[in-house]
Amino acid sequence: MNQPSANHRFMNHRFDLQTAITTHERQQQAAQDDAQRAAAVAETERQRQRQALLLDLIHTYLPTEIVDLLDALIYDPTEQGLTALLDQPWIGQSLTVRFGQSNTGLQMQVVAFGEYGVNDGAAVEYLYLDQRMTDTERRTACIAYFGAIIARVQRRIDNERAAAARQVAEQEAEREATAALDEEIARVRAAQWRWPEQRPITLYRWTWCTALPVGDQPGDYDTAWSQQDQLDDGWLLPANGQRAIRLMPTVHLPVATRYVLGSMADAVAAGLTFTPHATIPGFTSIWSATDAIVVRRNPDAVWTITLDPEPVAWLRHLIDETV
């Protein structure tokens, strides 16, 4: 009979070891699963006992008329307490109350009033009820506690509603003031002087030398606008109404450049305009709560606007007189 080779015996041992390892891992996993299930069962039982204890404390220390108002009791394992809704139609909202065990009895804390959280920056106080208190004292304490919480949250609700109402009023005031200001601005702009159609005017810009160049120093020159295209016996009459200017052609070397102005754009190009401003009383601007500049009415304020360019006074006078 042939004996198995050493290599064959080795492969059999290798296969048996792998099977043993796999079996061990499965048994270990099964043991862990059993432990977890046992722990979960134990935790469930602890929670049940805890819930039963809290329910017993609630029925023992909470006045019966308050217990009758409780609804939707839910055990919260993270807080190790019972959370319930306390419904009372006359307050318009339900109170969310969390119950827990104190050293001497029952502790309770209101955590919400309807959709409003009670913790508005300060920790919400607890109410403690124990065997040292009579039924009347516990009832009085509950009513006072709930009343204080409701009053505090109601004040916050009232403040929020008042703030919302003020915001609406401010937005309406802003819209009204903006519309009124836009109307005033449009009225002022509509009243601005406009260049008449088909009314061009011809002017001459005279330039002359007042001091001849000397070496590297440039000469000095002066200018004036006039309706003259030629000197009148050596005299130039400025269009702005100033006194006549005596010019000697061989000394002052006067030069006249012709301009035909038929629009405001022509006057701007010639440098014969200015930028007027207008004031509208009764309006001001402020920073809003959203960091935006908004318009408000203010009887003591004046709103200043920049208007479209207009001709200088003497040019406007000439245009108005032109037929």
C-alpha cells in the first residue's frame, strides 16, 4: 500500500486549519451578536423601567388636573426623561414639557411653547415637586410655573410680531417716500431749460496774445467769446456783456474761430455749460436694518440732485433772444 507523500499530508493539515479558523470567527461573531442582542434587550428593559418610574412619579406628584392635560408622552433615552405635550385651548398653543426624576421626587421643564423654543438665551428653570409639598402647593406651583413660562414666551412673540409690523411699516414708508421723491425729481427735471429746436447760434472764440514769448518762456494769451467775426475799428465786444476790449492786430495777433452751436452737446463741447443742482425739501436717506440706503421723509432735510448741463447765463440769454 502506498504511503501519502509529505506534500499531500501538508495540504490536508492546511485545509483543516483554515476550516478551524473560519469556524472560530463565525462562533466569535455569533457570540458578539448574542451579546449585542442581550444588551439591547437589557437596555429596552431599563428604559421600560425608567419610563414606568417616571410615569409613577408623574401620577404621584403632578396634580390630577395637570396629568389629564398631558398627551403624546415619549421617552427620550438621551435625556433619560419623558417628553409630553400639555394641551390647553385657552393659551392657544401646546406646551412641550420634559419630566425627569429628582433627588426627592419629580422635576419638570418646559422646553417649547407651540413652535417657539423657550430657551431664548438663558437656561430654562426647572420645577421640582416632592412629597414635602401638599397637593394644593403642587398645583399652585405648577400654575405659577406654567404662567411664568407662557408670559415670557408670549412677550418674545409679541416683540417679534411688533418688530415684523415695524419692518412692514418701514418698507411701506420707504416705498411711498421713494415714489414721492422720484415724482419730485421728474418734475424738477421736466422744468429744466431745454435748447429750442432749430435755433442755432453762431459765436466766435477770440484768442490774442497779451505777452510775447521770450526765450524758452511761452507767451501769455487771453480769450473771449463774441458774436463779431471782425474787429470793429480795433474793438472787440464780448458776448457775455463785459466791456469792450481794445486789440491791435499787429501787437495782439488776434485770431477768431467760428462755432455754430445748435444743441446742448455743442455747448458742452465748446465748454460753455455748467452743471446745475436742485434741492428738494422733505427727504433724506438712511441706512436700513439690511445695510441698504433707503429714502425717508424728513421735514427738516433737503435732498440735492444733479441736473443735466445748461448753457452759461449769457449764452442762454442770447439763445432765448434769437428769433
